[in-house]
Amino acid sequence: MTRLLTCAAVLALAGCATGQPYEPVLHGETMGSAWTVRIAGDSIATLPVAALRDGVQAQFDAVDQALSTWRPDSALSRFNADDSGAWVDIDPELAEVMSYGLGLAGSSGGAYDLTVGPLVNLWGFGPDPGRDVAPEPAAVEAARARVGWRKVEVDLPRHRARKAPGVRVDLSSLGKGRGVDRVARYLDAQGVANYLIDLSGKLRARGANASHRPWLVGVEQPAADDPSGAPRAVPARVSLRDTSIATSGDYRKYFESGGRHFSHIIDPRTGWPVTHATLSATAIANTCMEADALATVFMVMAPDDALQLAGSRRIPALLISRDAAGYRLRRSAAWPED
């Protein structure tokens, strides 16, 4: 059994060779990952960098306090612990994110399901201890009985929600993107006009870099990290300005048993990890939360279905798979040219 600890594919900064104009970098940690914010523009010298760093951290911490499944004191954990089936008041942040998740579940035909938590835990990829063998089919079916996005309701204007007893909401595929979006709003309010936020491969860009060009990022080749520390190849690059991008993949958090590969990408419609050929899926959207969630949806769906959904909604999407000939890239019609 091999277990890799990073839970998603990442996007690497590209075009950062020596000799480029200086870009101050704020950094810290949140949600089990490192974050960075690069700042560019003529106002650098007057920005209160230390205060900005603290402000950014506070935004991430607020989202973590609302949405974490790992913190027993989070707003989400408290909601999950309530099995009364009655309407309960919830944190406004939680209400807004849950409402978005329910809408995405409906539009994706259930490929996205914010109640997938019991299945994620059963397969060893949640707060419960990990595992190195597949669960019994009967256990999968028992967990599936507690899964179903229609078992959750949100009254967004009144900041309240209810769920069927035993249902657990998991917003892991939305939390990091939501954190990035809150940081973006904070930086906008502080008058920062040019920045690139990165939280574990969930990126949002505004304005231009220090060379007065769009921020350039690269989608990394979906493969296990090289023990030597050598960077992976970058099969695609994207210029970002006032938009967000996120990647989801199945190659960094998984286990192998009986000659089979079981990834942390669980299809809520079957209860089992996905088995199709897609190794990573990347989506571009106006908000990072949306890009984060769509990348997960495209990983869950079969490749043809994912590209059909992306095409119908004009979503820039990139799927990477691997066959005997090497890596294969499939792009939606809206994906920007390199």
C-alpha cells in the first residue's frame, strides 16, 4: 500500500526566472496547506505588508472555522452533529457555501454531492483513520444509505438548514476555493490591484504581474512527486487576469490493494472511487470556489461526460489522462490556447 498525503493536483507558477521584477510574497498556512500571495504594482512600497499578511490569514481562518470537517468546533461540525432533522440556525458563510453545493449537485446530476462524507470516511480519506484494503460492498451500501444531496435543505435568506438524521455534509472540495475568494475580497478592499493567491493549487489572479503581463501559471504533469525534489513537467500553461483556476487529481492521495488503485475521488452515485482514465482535471471560473468544485466534478465524471458538461456551460476545462503512448490532454472548446 502506498499513501500520498497531498489531496489534490497543484498548479505551479511559471515564468518566474531570475531577473524578473520583484514581487513581494506573503505566506502562511491554513486548512492543512501552505498559502502564498504575490503582489505587484507601483503601490508596493506603501502597502502595510505585515498587516496585509495578518489580514489574509484571518480570512482563511474564518473560512476554516466555518467549513472544516476536521475541527470539532467548526460551524459545519456542529451542524453535522445535529441529528434532530429540524431547522437550525447556521453560520452565514456555511449557509452560502452549502447553498452553492446543493445547486451544483443538481446541475451535475449528482456527480457532485456535498453529503459524500460517510463514503469518504469509509474509504479512509476523511477524519477517520486511513485504510489499506477496500471496504466490503455491504459497508459501501450502508454508507450510501446516508448519502444524498436531496437530504439537505438550506434556507439561505434566514441562514438556517436542516438535514436527515445520520447525514454528514463534507465541503472539502469548496473550502479552499472559498478561502481564496475571501482573501481576494479582502485584498480588493485594501486597494491591492495586482495579486496572485495560491492555496494548494487553488489560484485566483487580479490585474497583472510585475512585468505588467497576465499572471502565468502551469498545470503540472499528474505524477507522484520525484523523491529528488525535481519539478514535474508542465504540459499546459495559462495566462490569468481577474479569474480563478483549480486542479483536482487522483494520484497523490490513494491506496493500492489487490492490484487495484483506489483514489480519494469517490463517485457518490456508486459509492466507489472512480475508475476512468482521467488523472487530473482543471477548471477556470470567475470564482475560485466554483473552479475548485468544477475540477472535482470533472474528476468524478467519465471524460466524455465531463467535456460535454464543460462544453454546454462554456467552462474552460482540461483533462489529463495517461495511456501506453504517454500523457493525453483533452480540452473543452473554451480552454484558452497556450
